[in-house]
Amino acid sequence: LARAAATADAADASPADAAALAAADTAASDAANTTTVERVAVLKLSNSDFETRAEALAASLAQHFRVLVPQTVLLAAPPSGSPFPPAEGSAAEEGWAALCTAARALPPTAAGSLAAAVSPPPRAEGGQTGRARRACLLMSFVKGVQLRQAEDTLLRLRDPARAFAHLARQLGRLLVFDCTLGNEDRLAVPDFGWGGHGANA
């Protein structure tokens, strides 16, 4: 999976950047006398491909609102039956192909639901087949704390007042962004009837 993540990251970069990344990884591997340089990434499989693509769009829009979100890349299989398939060799398709290859190469106990999610499901009773996912998100891993734990964390910093001011600005941007998207599953705003979900911020 780490190799698939690196492949998708390289596919999203320019050819020169991808070549430099590969050269750097090779040099580091040789120096450490190991076979690969491992990095951490997050693979997110939503309930449906529609939700996955919607979240990828939201992550892209977040940059225009100056909302801090993890770097997100959409990995997607070529659309079946579409009269307008994406260009061959697109980053989304190449990343998806690398993910499927990596999932199939994992031992069954390690692959778990990932291999089942990206592979065609078995035919069900009555001749109907389930629907395998054809898209997922590759996201950078961000170490942090949930919003409800932020106060204790910020108070331990050297300049808590500045940190709280920065957090307030970010929350303001996030609120405007969620209002634009109609997303009530993150911040609790009683005036809007939003219950929020503390673990999502």
C-alpha cells in the first residue's frame, strides 16, 4: 500500500518531480540498505463513489476558502460505458490501478476489506452482483487532536493567546465553508439546528 501511495503521488506530480522523487527514494533506500522508503498515507473508502467524488470536490474547494485540509488525491477507475472517458494515463486512473495491484498482492488476512472493496464482488443469489467501489481518496496523514480536546493542547503552547486567535480564524473559515456546502456534520451550531460531530474537526 505504501508503494501504491507513492505511485499515486508520483503520478499526480510533474514528470520532473516524479523522477526526482523516485531518485531520492532510491538513494535513501540504498543508503539505509533497505528495499523501500516507507511513508504513511490514508486511504478513505466512502459508502459510495458519489460520496467519494463529492468529498474530493470539497477538498479542492477548501483551498479557495483557505481552510486547512489534508492533501487529497482522487483515485478512480475508468468509467464503464461513459462516452467521455478520461485521458489515458491520468493520475486518477494510474493511482487506482496501483491501488488494486497492491491490494491483490497483500495476504488475505492483511488485505481485509480493501481487496473486497476494489475487486468485483461475487454474484449474489438471483443472478445479481453487488457493486464494487470504483473510487477512493488518498490523503496525507495529519497528526492532531479533535476540536473538543484543543483547549488543553493550546494551553500547553508557548503563546496560547496567539494559538487561540489562529484557531478562531480557522473556525470562522470552516463555518463559512460548511455553510456553503450545507455540511452540518462537523460544527455544532444550535442557531442553524446543526448537531455537529466533534470527531470531524
